[in-house]
Amino acid sequence: MLDTLISPKVVAVVGASSKEGKVGHAVLSNLVSSGYAGRIIPVNPHESEILGLPVFKDIREAGGSPPDLTLVVVPSESVLKTVKQAIEAGTRSIAIITSGFREGGAEGLKAEEAIAAVCKQARVRLLGPNCLGLINTSISMNASFAPQMPLPGGISIISQSGALCTAILDWARAHGVGLAKLISVGNKADVDESDLLAMLAEDPDTKVIACYLEAISNGDEFIKVAEQAAQMKPVVVLKSGTTAAGARAASSHTGSLVGVDMAYGAAFKRAGVIRAENFEALYDYSMAFAMQPLPKGNRVAIITNAGGPGIVAADAVEQQGLSVTMLTPAIEADLAAKLPPMAHAGNPIDVLGDAGPSRYVDALDACLSDEAVEAIIIVLTPQAMSHPVETANACIELIQSRREAHADAIKPVLVSFMGGREIKPACKAFVAAGIPDYFSPERAAQALRAMNDYSAWLRRPPRIVTRFPVNRHRAERILRRHARTGRREIGEVDAKGILKAYDFHVLPGQLARSAEEAVLVADHVGYPVAMKVVSPDIVHKSDLGGVRLRLSTPEQVRDAYDLMMLRISQRQPDAELIGTYIERMAEPGREVILGMARDPQFGPMLMFGLGGIFVEVMKDVSFHLAPITESEALQMLKGTRSYALLQGARGEMAVDLHAIAGGLQRLSQLATDFPEIEEMDINPFIVGQVGTPPVVADARMTIALNGKKYV
């Protein structure tokens, strides 16, 4: 429990100072000036009184109820001693504001670990070190060295950056946005984002949780806690440090594409976390979630007093995957009768540049009444005839009265009063009334898309992961046999054996160690055939001329074998050439790629994309964490730009989408069954029309050796 950390009744400040400019003075001064009603215990061996409060030379001498929270603001070399004294004094939680620990190198890390061990043994929760502190507006407590106290509100902040905390505080003050809690986690020696998510999910003052994270301490725990939190309230995360590939060079297509950023994106999607693309989005989304109800769908109405901004807003709405809806004919006709002849009563609704408050109210009333509208964006540009403040107040009054009368039919309303000085008072009026205002229609549309995504996630069907009947023991035997060889790469022959055990469709084929044997195999499996080199030293066969397709006669097979062995031995003389794999050619179909790469934080990441140039050059792929449901697998398909081709757009052959989804589900089961598999590619996976079984044309895997496992 973190109650004593977040809502303490007694707070000690060890390192309190009377000297302005010192962190110890700022922390104590903020605690006093914020109006905190609990007992404050300043501790400093060289002071007797600070800010009218008696100062104790040692925290153990304070008497009375022990501190629920001890704020540590002493030099780093004195922190461990101070922590031990605070524990002896009976403190329940500690926040170390002092820096100079793991961020300073190996010695600092060692000191930090020693402090964390002492706290863990005493069952005392530790925030930091190297943190700004924390703020709780519900008890008027500013236990930080941030320069100002925010207004009370519904947004709670978790930040790994103290500097970002102060930037958020300044933004909130400037825009009149209130906060519930602000917690700087610092180095996360103990209390981390998962602890705080679980706590804030239950906090009645928090309507939305906004996070800035540079790293996540425990991926599995974060997904579990974040998903539970997101069931109760929106969780918005800005994640930095998402560089592309990671330290190792991946050998599979999937491994090379699933960078750190993709892994976090997939994890957030699974957990229902709304991802902010930048600082502006973190502010924008948090404000929308805290102030407005969720949309019931994606149908948006736009009200504007100028054609250009209306078009900008409509484009932004469509670009975000939302719909500029058509108004119900009766409501549009009624609105047209109220507006001037030159106005446009269709969506976007243009009330003209000389519109006063009454026209905006008529348009807004129509949108609030129309069942075809599920969200509204109001746009205003200041013109000579505009009355921004009066218009804002009239819209606010209508929205509030409608919500009081129709609480079960409320719709989100977002505003973009565009400009600067002329519209600033109107913007403040909207925010004070709980209606978020945005600098541009694009930002309003982005916030509305985030709200719609979260609303759709809440409405999703229950996650049911299908377990297919498979021959797990056969796959396990192949993996064990291969691991004994000491080679990480599993080539096509064994990879297909494993996939066949998981009921993937593999065409007849066999290893051939000579040209004559290749002909015998081809005669047996049936022409035409494909020939592919088999070598533990060759990963990308086609790069070395190790693939020949559509061989139709024994002569072609014999010649292809001899030429392939000759050329590869010349191009890569040190490669061990076992022979070739002869396989019956698959029927024509759409080539796609199914893949998996195991992320060290979040586990197996599945990948889907079209084959060929789409994966090699365009990188048109989508990712999802395993295990995966059929619905999630189908969403992976829809998440690619080329999805329309799979559906049969522009005369292309429509393919069996559910067969691809089934392949992804089986690959998911294989990845979760065998954590030692690090990477897998099925490329190409040839898919035909409905009723035609998809074929594994080529496959490869990479395994961890020495029993190494990641999840």
C-alpha cells in the first residue's frame, strides 16, 4: 500500500534549510505554503527554527506520531545513514530527492541498491532517489521542490523526469487545468510505474492517468497492471527512448523490423494504454479524457464560422480514422431554416463569418439532438463581427443544460477557437467549464481519435485465446535435437517439421544430397518443384542463388542442383553444404509473411505483412503481443496499408483472411509454448481463396542455447 506515501498525516523533511535557493528550503517552503494540514517535522542539526517551525537535530528525537513520509534532502553520502535513522523513527515511506546515485555510475548504483535493500527489509516504500518529490492536491500537499502548486483537478501524472513535471505544472497553471496527483519516480529503486498505476486506478480523485516513461521496470507486470487500470480509467503514456533495433543484429525479417518502439506500441495496444506521440499529445489527450465523456462511436460533426478552417477540421477528422457524419435530414432541414441562406447546414456546418452566439447555439443544439452525431468539434476564427467570449458562454450554457437534462445521452464536445489574444478569454472560459480547447482543429481531432480508440477498447469482446490441438512433443524433439548441435539457426527442413507439428500445411518435400537423389525426390513429390540449398551457414538463401523455382523436368532438376552447388561453393567457400530441399511447388496465391521476435521486456511479438517488396522495402507490417485472439489477428491484417489488396481491391484476388488469422494464432501458440524460440519467419506464407489451405513455402527459426529463456 502506498497510502502513507501519497496521503501522509505526518511529513518529515530531513535536510530542511533556512537558506533560500537550497532544495531543502524549497521543499519545506512548498509544504508549508501549499496549505498542508498535517504535522511537518523539519530536521537539520544546525538549525533551531525554519519558517516558524521548530527544527529537530535528529528525526528520532521528534516525538509524537512517527512520520508517515520522510523526505530526504541531504548530500548523497549521508542518505543511507538518514534512511536508517528514519526507519528507526518509525517512518512508513521515504522519498529521496537527493541525486547522485545510479545516474552517476557504478558507485552510485551500488549505494542506491544498498538503500533499497534496507528499505525492503524494513518494509518501507521508497520513492526515488533522484526525484522531484510528489504533489497531492486533495490534501493540499506539495512535497516537492516544484515552483508552484497546481489547481485541483482530475489528471494524475507519473513522470520519470522531474524537469517534465515542472513543465506540466506550468502548462496546467497557464491553461487553468487542474491536477489530482503529480509523482516523480526518479530512479525507481523501489516504487515504479506499475505500483503507481495500481494505486491511481483506485484513486477517486483521478479521472485520467498520464505518464512520461523512459523505461519500464517489468514488462509483464506493467501490461497486467496497466490493463487492469485501463478498465477503470484512461491511461495515457508518452514513452521516450524508443530507438529502432536494439543492440543485436537480428537475422530474421521479423527481428530486424520489431524495434523497441514497435514492442512498446504493441504492449500499449494490448493493455488499452493510449499512446501520446509527443508532449502536446500528452497534454491534449489528458485534458480531453479528464473533461469530456467518451464517444459512443466515430461520427463527428463540425461547426465553424469559416470555410477554410472547416475544411481543415474535416480533413483532420477523416485522417484520424473518424467520420464526418451526415446529419439526419429532418435536423439538417430544421437547422437550415434557422441559418442565413448563405450558410451551410450540412456537415461541416458553416454558420458564416458574421455569426454571433445565437447561430453557434442553433448549430450546437442541432448536433446535440442528432442521433447521427456522436462527437462535436466547434471551430471559431476571430473576425470583426465575432464575439468569442459571448459565443463561448452561450455554448457552455447550452452544453451544461443539455447534460443536466439528458445525462444518458451526453456527447463529447471539443473546441478549437483559433488565434491568440482575441480568443484567449473564451478559451479560458471553456476550460474552466470542463470543455477542452485546442490551438488547432488537427489537435482536437487527434484527441477525439484517442478518445474513440479507448472507447472502442472498452467495448471490445472478451479475450478468448484459442488453444489448437497440436503435436507439441514432436516439435519439442526437433528443438532438443537441434539445440544439442550448438547451432542457433534452425533451417527450413527442421523449421517446417516444427510448423507441421502445429498443423501448418507443408507441401511434400525431402532433403536431397546429390543431383541423382534430387531427381528421385522430385519424381516422388511431383513436378514442378522448388529447390533450396540446405546449409547451417546460409540464412538468406536467395542472396547466394540458393533458390530455384518451377523446375519441371528431371534434366532441369539435375542441372539446377549441380549449378547451385558450384556457384554457392564459389561465393561462400566456407559454407557447409548439406544438399538441397526439394519440394512440390505451391499453387499461385498471395505471398505474406508471418513472424515472431521475442522482446526481452514483453515476450513474443508477432508480425504480419505482405511478402516481397512490401516487407523488404515498404516495411508495411503490423505487430501484436502473443498470445493472440482471432479478433486481434484480424486487426493485425487491418493494421497494414495493403489490407485492401487482401480483400480483393482493384481486381486483385481476395484471399482467405481467416486462414491468415489462424496461422498467426498457431504461431502465437508455438511461441508461447517454447520460450527458447527467439525468432521465426514464415516467408512466404502463400494464401489463396477461401477454402484453399495456406502453404508454408519457406521458414526459419532462431533458438537460444544453454536453456536460455526470456519469458
